[in-house]
Amino acid sequence: MSTALHENDVLRTPSQGQPFVVDTIDDRGVVLLFGEKRTKTPFSWSTLEGVRVEFMGLGWIPIGGRRDSQGNPGTLDGYLKTAMKRDTAGWVASLLEAAGILEIDRGRPAKIRIKA
């Protein structure tokens, strides 16, 4: 990931602007803190790096976050729910945007595009 991303950075979700914190970045991956309770949510490097592999060259892909364990096929939400059955797509999109991996179209519905 980019050196522009640091522990304790505060980022915001693309659609609702909800703040969250980058807790740790280490050899296992990245841990984010969500919500008022600052719930620790870890993401492995293989999951995060897999976003680029999964969506590279496909143009704009819906973030597609929804609050069920299945996810939306063909969206960032659907990909992430293969690793974790939580609604994390907006948070991960913002993380990867800050890292310089992708860009976000914040219109409705919000979409991502992997940077070349």
C-alpha cells in the first residue's frame, strides 16, 4: 500500500461520510476501527490485494454494500464477503482509495475503478 496511508489516519466512507480509523498496518494486514465503539475489523493482505486482481481492467464496479451475509455478486461487497460476512465494502473502498489503489465515483450508486 501507499506510504500516504498511516496508522491513526481517519478516513470516511464514500456514501455516508462515516469516519473510521486505520488502527494498525503490519505484516498480517490492516486493522480498521469502525463506529463509535471502534470495533476492530482486520483485513488480510491477500484480501486487500485481491481487490486489484479481481477488478483490474473491468472499468467502474459498484461498491454494492448491503447488510446481509451473501453480498452482491460482481461488486466489491460480493468479493469482500467471500472473506468476511460483514458489510465492509465502503470502508475498504475508502482505504484503498487513500492507498492510491483505486478511485471512487461517489454518485448513486457509488462505484470503484482500479487505477492502472
